[in-house]
Amino acid sequence: MKRRKAREYVLQFLFQSDFGNKSDTDRSLNQFWADKEKDDEVKKFATEIIKGTLSALDEIDSVINKSAEHWVIQRMAAVDRNILRFAVYELLHRKDIPPAVTINEAIEIAKKYSTHESASFINGILDKIAKGTKSQQKKA
């Protein structure tokens, strides 16, 4: 449950940064955490995912665009776009998290913060990316 809570914070931060100043992540994170979570584990995991997602944003957006048929990331709902972003970061860069866990968490967060249709949409894109990542690992 701590990681779910952390991922919800990740969504909130990424959503805010989508519409705000993206230049000083550390300052923005300090402001973000000022009146929120006191659990250091939750903050640490969320901060790792936030920083990792933002540092790989161009790569992540490119992967999403290639996997989302008939969709461009800029036209997706902001909540869905940012759920996809942090989940794709986890799929590509966090080998300590099983892909099935990442996908399930993204779906559950989509159900809570977006629509039921969004959960299916996100599931389809993440499943495609996870399968592509797995086949690339087998080739290597």
C-alpha cells in the first residue's frame, strides 16, 4: 500500500509539472512535499520515480507515441498521460519492479483518478510496451 500511495503522489506531481515550471525539479519537490507525506519510505520511492520519469521524459514519450496507435501523447488526457509516463519509466528502467505489478498499479490508479475506459486504454498500451521490452531483452 505504501508504493500505491507513492505512485499516487507521483501522478499528482507529474500532473502539476505538466502545467507548471519544469526547470527546478528539486525546488518543486521540496515545495510539493512541504505539507504532504511524512513517511520517508513513501517519499523516497515517489521521489525516485518522479526524478527518473522526468529525466527520461523524451524517451518515455517516444515509446508511448510508438505504442499508442492513433493517439499522440499531447492529445491524451493529462491524468492518463502521466500515469503512462511513470509506468513506462518503471517498465524500462526499474528492473526491481515486476512488469505485472507496474501495469496493475497503473490500472488501479487510473480507475481511481480517471475513467474506467482509461484503465483499459492504459492497460493496452502498457501491455504492448511490456511485451516489446521483454522481446528486446531476449534478443540481447
